[in-house]
Amino acid sequence: MRVSTAGTYTTRLSQGRTVTATLPPMPEPITPSRWDVEVEDWFPGAGPTRTERVHRALALDTVRSWNSARSATPSG
């Protein structure tokens, strides 16, 4: 069963049995005012088989693409 509105729903299962579910209203969305994110950024290393990994802790005021988040101020 997949619904998007609160209410009481009845479903018949494949064996013929009927089940009823009562679903409450969905809560309001939560919008965080700040996102603290820890990421690992990978870059080409000094040689063809080397990779440089940089750990970053970022404080973001909104969710955004990784390209723009890279330039965000590190949290501390």
C-alpha cells in the first residue's frame, strides 16, 4: 500500500485475506537552518596510481551541489 493522504485504507492480500490500516497525517517537513557535513574529497595524486584524499568538515546554511559546497567555509 502506498498513499499520500491520512485515512483508513483496506487492502486485499494475495491469499484473499483483508487488512485495514489507519494512517495519521504526515508531519510538516523539517527544514534545518544549518547542515554540518563531513566529507572526503578525492584528487589525482602525484603518480598515475596515487590519489590524494582531503577530509573536510563543512557548515552549510542550505543543501547545495558538491561543486559549490567545496568552497563553503569549513566548520570549526
